[in-house]
Amino acid sequence: MIGKGLVKGMSITLRRFFDRPNTVEYPEHKIPMTPRFRGGSLVLDSGRCIACGLCAMACPNAVIDLATETGEDKKKRLTAYHFHAGLCLFCNLCLEACPVQALSWSQDYEAACYRREGLSIDCLAAGQRGDTVG
């Protein structure tokens, strides 16, 4: 029968036309990321961090720079914590190495910037401001 393929194609088109859309209109609508999302920036909970430095030692690209000081009570405290997102592999080794789960990934996937310096994030300052995005 001539036109059988055309009728079949039009039926599929009409069905898809009235179906729920599978895509969203970005950037007006944003998809929430799953909890397992790796990307964005590193979020440091400075209240939990014990300044052990295991995260920096576990990183294969050395993208975490941290500085510590020892207080009068003989406990280490963070004085600086910088994350260089432009060099990060997002391998998750830093999160796995943290014994107190003080690190997590932000759910922000819009990490583009114009300058390389924009990819260096002061996690300690961002945590104190309450930012989740660097």
C-alpha cells in the first residue's frame, strides 16, 4: 500500500507532539542534580574539618592547597583552603580520604568562567560566607 509509511510516521509524530516533553528549556528551567553528581566546586564544612590534610595528599593532581596552624590547645586549625577546579579530575579521592566527611560537591553545574583565576576557589572563605558555589 502506498503511503503506509507516511501514515505510520505521522502517527508517531502526533503521539510525540502530545507527549510530555523529555527536555527542559535551559536556562529558564534547570534540572536538579542527583546526590552522586561530581562537578561544580568543592564544598568544605570548616566546622567538621580536622585539618589532617588527607584530602590534599589523596589528590593525584594536587588541586587542593591548604595551610594549617597549631593552636594553644595543640589542635590543628585551617588557615587557608584553596581548590583549583580547572585542574581537578573529579575523581572523588579527596572525599573518600576525608575521615570526617567535611567535603562534598556543590550541585552547581554552571562552572564556566572567562578567566582561569575564576576556577580557583577559596573554600574556607566560601564556607564562612555560607556559599555553596565557588
